[in-house]
Amino acid sequence: MVDRRSRARRTTMNDVARVAGVSSASVSYALTGAPGVSDELRERIRAIANELGYRPSLVAQGLKTGRARSIGLLLTDITNPFYTEIAAGAVAAAGDLGYEVLISHVGLGQDAGGDDADDAGAARLATVARAHIDRYSSGLLLTSLLARDQPLLAELRRTHVPAVQLYRRVPGEPSDWVGIDDHAAAGEIINHLLTTGRRHIAVLGGQRSSYASAAREAGFVDALSAAGLQPANPDQGRWGDISRRSGLERARELFARGTPIDAVACGNDLIALGVLDACREDGFAVPDDVAVTGLDDMSFASVGPLQLTTVTVPRELIGRRGVQMLFRRIEGDSGPPVEEVLPHQLRPRDTT
Amino acid sequence: MVDRRSRARRTTMNDVARVAGVSSASVSYALTGAPGVSDELRERIRAIANELGYRPSLVAQGLKTGRARSIGLLLTDITNPFYTEIAAGAVAAAGDLGYEVLISHVGLGQDAGGDDADDAGAARLATVARAHIDRYSSGLLLTSLLARDQPLLAELRRTHVPAVQLYRRVPGEPSDWVGIDDHAAAGEIINHLLTTGRRHIAVLGGQRSSYASAAREAGFVDALSAAGLQPANPDQGRWGDISRRSGLERARELFARGTPIDAVACGNDLIALGVLDACREDGFAVPDDVAVTGLDDMSFASVGPLQLTTVTVPRELIGRRGVQMLFRRIEGDSGPPVEEVLPHQLRPRDTT
DNA sequence: ATGAAAGCGCTAACAC
DNA sequence: GTGTTAGCGCTTTCAT
């Protein structure tokens, strides 16, 4: 085996036991703090373990206990700063609880491609999730779930794998979730746009099968309706990926179509940045010719000359609360699903 | 045990063997594709495994083989888009090779705080690295190493844990590395600034103990010297964290000091964004009053009105190559350390 | 207070 | 071609 040759053998609990002249059970007791050894022996064993540079094998421990003492955080796109800010919060909170967070970048397929065409995305996500489970992950933090991921969530529930959804959620699944009131947030954006005199507002949302995106779209449309208006662009143009590229491409189309437009309300910040790219490309002045709004307030939404009007959400807190909710489940709480709505706030800046 | 109660028992290889009426060895052979079973039996076993929803325990596999078939990617700050773009490349490349990438956000201490004061940072990094090792990670991808992390690198070498350094590197350690020619890149920035008529150039670099930051600082200074100039700010003002906050704070100080300055050359993009924030705050026009340059070309360095002059580096490729280099080592290659210098390119944009 | 021993679920000799 | 078996390094009864 390549292994045994290339890798120096680890110091094991048995090595420690041998040197200390005790059984491995005593070593286990001593090191884990369990009762069963005298303080004196405990100290002696600790010293020897230390001396030998012993570190317990988390793999053996995991196999024995069935738990890895780690939680998995699945990121659809690690390149999206909004989610990495959530991740930072999650890691900090888990650290406080003595757990590790192992992050996976799911990649391709999820936020890309058509709305339903990509079962590949669902499959990939499920594969990554199962890999964490097969490593005996104590629980899963899921971001960016789409309707098509419902079977995965159901599987997790059936197999009693603790999981909480962050930000996005699959409707109808009895699962814990932390996020914001997307419908309200979107409404506030529209009202702000209305207040500043905009009337020809195009809507560039996320994926139709994303609950959050759908809620935002509805929030945009409803607020517009309340003012006797409707989006300046047709329904099918309103859905797409929540990426900068998609924002750019859809804005180009929108501008090329020549429909009169004085604002673009985007489903998230990334889309809005793409729209800003398109404005620059096509020579539209923001906000004079056209206003642009985002939603999320990721940190790069406001940098120097770039000052996107958006809705800020407590990113770190989402991560922290998610971890705490997950912990309840890991510890055995089997109460009804908790859905926690965190506060958001409109951030008017320079693009409106 | 909370475990066994709350979690349905997994289907094991033994379950499959029992149902198939064969030994677990045959199941193992059948499923791993090893010889030792007839095609017929193999198929039957596969079908049953499938039927039962059997998935091998990666933990048991790991304990047995000593390898987890996963690689660990340590990110100092998952919130820094430059590194997440590298991460995306690494994940893609590892996927091609049938490995998983488990990402850790090291957090606090690393890129924050003083230069040496924070041994806490080194300790935290080492802890995270060891956690991966104790999970039998096949190898480690390390980013953002500082001089103080040399002991960790030495430990990895001693214990034969394959590791490659991405972008930053600890000098003097015989370890694989992929990155760019920092000194040259910094020089090109200065020459560009000089060409556009700037003469009072302040330098806002990264940490003194970061090899890359030091090389860049030297590149800045050397290019300035070649033109008979020197940085407009004193040496001690040139070092700091590679964060937006640090850029903002140091720029404020710089501007407050009142030294005549017509350009700020930053050690990376994040610092430059902070400087841009300060310019906006203090009413400095960019580039008319002052030019600002970055280094890295992370994707958010150019968005709509934000068009930072910087040096672009092949981010995804760094991740990909890193994984490939790591693989050589995992497969047993024990040749001399490889240092791969990837191309970079000046990207003049609107801040100069 | 301490030790012996039985697994956790898998792989890899080694028998047959 | 197929089965038996001995661990991998731990935790945890159960004896002593």
C-alpha cells in the first residue's frame, strides 16, 4: 500500500498505553476526561501522550461513535460573496461549540442552466450531501436549495440527518430554516423606486424554482400592482441565474429591445452588478438614465464608486443562527420545524 | 448513545452480503471492481446493493486504508473572493480526479492583527490543518501562509503529509508551490504609474511576513528606485493586513498626514478597494487627484463604475495546478519540490 | 480504579 | 471464484 510506505505511522492510543504500561481503555478514559482513572494516572498518561505527540484518530473515533463532530456546509457557488459571509458566521459559531465546519463547493449546474432542465444540478448536490453523510457528518447546512432538491431534503429527514436550510428554502418540506422576509424586502425596493419617481421598472429575478427568488418576484410585482403598475419586461425575461453573467446578458437583451425603462429591480446583488456592467457597456448613466437595485447587500455591493442600492440582510447572523438551530437537532431535539425570519433593511445608495 | 437512537442504522456491507447470501469480501470485490468474483455474481451483488440503498462508509474505508480520498483546502479568509476563485478551480480539478475537496475557513488571527504578535494565528492554522490530517485527508492545499507558519510546513514534511502552497509561500521550505512572479508584477504596476505621469506614489502592502507581500513591496520599491524615486510614505506605513478595512484605515491616515501623493500602489485588490472607499470618503477624485492600483484582479475589482487597475493572475488555474501537483505527491512522487510560476498581466483600467 | 475484549464497517491477505 | 479472518484505532460495556 502506497500509504503505509509513504506515510509515517501515526502514534496510536496503543502506543501511548504501551509506554504508560496501562491498557488503552485507561488512555481513553484519561484523555477524554471520563471517570475511571485516578487523577495521578490521568496526568501521567496525558504527559506521555503529549510527549509522544499523540493525536486521536478522528476516523477511528468516528467509526466507533458514528459521529464525526463536524458539520457540512454546502455552498452552491463559493465564489458568491454573500454566501461566504454566511459561511464565516457559521464557522465562528460552530467553533464556539467545539465543532468543525467542512465546506463544499458544489459548483456547476446548481445556479446555472435552465430552470428545470438540470437534474444534473440536483444530482450533484445530492452527491455532495451524501459524501458528507458517508463521512458521518453530524449535520448539514444547506444553501441555495431549489424546488428540485426536495427529494434530497426528504431523504435527509427520512434518514434522520439533521439539516437546516439557509436563506433559500424548499417550500412544503418540514425543515428548519433561517432567512428573511423576501416578499417584504422586494416590496420595499419597489416602493423606494416609486418614491424616487421611477415608473418603468423592469424586474430581473433569480430562478423560478427558487422559493426566495419567487417570493421576491412576487414582492416586486405585488408592490407594483399596488401602485397600478406592472413590470416593464415580460414574465419570461424575469427569470434567470443569480449571477453577474446572467444579469449582464439579460440587461443587454433588455436594453436592446428598446422598451422604455427607468429602473431595473434585481433579484439579488450579483444580478445587479451584471446590470451595472451592461449599463457601462451601453453607455447608460446610473441612476440618471436608469436606476438599478440589488438585494442581499454583500460587501462588494458598495466599494468606492460602486454604491448599489439594495436591502441589507444579517449575513453573519444567518450563519450563526443556522449553526445553533442545527445543534438543537444534533442534540436530539425533534420538535416541529423552526423557521426564523431575520430582519432586513433598505439601503438606498447611489444607483437610485 | 444519542446517535444510535436518533439515526437510523446505515445499511452496511454485511447487510448486502447477508441478503445476497455471500461473504462481505465478495461484496467488497464486486463493488470496488476488484477481481475475485464472477461477472454474474458481481451484477447480482450490485443490484442488491442498489436495491438496499447501500453506500459504503467512507469512515470505515478510511480507517482501513488510511486514506480518506479527500483533500483539504485551507482558506484564511473565505470572504476574500480571490481565494474562492482559486478554490473553485481546485474543486473542479479534484472532481476530475475523483477526489473531494473539503474546505476550511481558518478565520481570525491569520490576516488580522499585528505582524508577529499573533502566534494565535499560526496555532489556529495548525489546528485546522491537523484536524484534516486526523481525518486522514490525502493532502493539503494551503493558502495565505506566513513566515510564522514555517513550523507547520516542516511538520507536514516530517510526517509525509502531501501539501502544496498556493500563491503565497514560506521561503526556505522545500515544498511545492504555484503562484506568480510577485516582484515583476509589482514592478509593472509602478512602471505603468510612472508612464501615466505619477511621481508621488505611496505603497500600501500586505504583511511583512508574507513572502508574496514582501516580494511585491520590493518590486514596488525597486521599480521606483530604477526611476530615481522612492515611496511617498515611510516604511512602517507600508505594511498591514490584506483587507479592505486595513486599506481604508491606512489610506485615511495617509490622507490625513497631508503628504503630497498622486498615486497609491496597493499590495492587493482588497487593500485597493479600501483605499477607494477612503477616497470617496475624503472627496478625492480617482484617478484625477490620486491613482489607485491593486494586484490580483479578483472578479469584483471591475464592476460597472468600479474599474480598478490591477494585475490579473490566473486564479482558477492556480487552483487546478495546485491540485495536480498535490496529486503527484499523493501518488508517491517524492522528487524535488516544484515551484511553478504562472503568467500575470497588467490590466490598466479606470483608476489610473 | 483498571483491564480485557467486543465491535464500529470496511479491505486485503490468505485459505479453500 | 469465493469465503474466512485479521485488523485499522478507537470507545465502552463488563469483569476484576
